[in-house]
Amino acid sequence: MTHTVQLACRPDGNYWISILEDESGKVVCPDIGPFKREQVFHNLLLVGLDDVQAEFLTEMAHLNGNARIKGVTQKE
């Protein structure tokens, strides 16, 4: 089963990670955080993103306030 990893960057500079099922959109894991920018990368790797995806998601959330990547397989 694949998931969507969503990253929100709040106005206070904290990042929050949410995980949803790709097919249903059901929340698998609600808001994990808060994380500072230097902490969020490692935590994105733990939920299944690779280095490039984690960097991209962090940058997009920083710029837009919210970003997501679909098709992520959670690590065991």
C-alpha cells in the first residue's frame, strides 16, 4: 500500500508531517511534529522518502506552506 506524505510549514517555522492512504485519502498518521527545519529531513526519511524527495518536499513546504508526495511506501 502506498501513502501520501504531506508536509506543512506553519508561520512559526515549525514543520508537521501527515501520512494519508493514497487510495482513500484516510489519515494513517495525523500531524507528527513540531520539527524545526534541521530536524524534518531525517523524519521524512523515516517515513519512507528518499533524500531527493525529502529535500524537495521540505523546500516546497517552506515556499508554499504545504506540500505532498504521493506513492510513498513506508519503511518497515
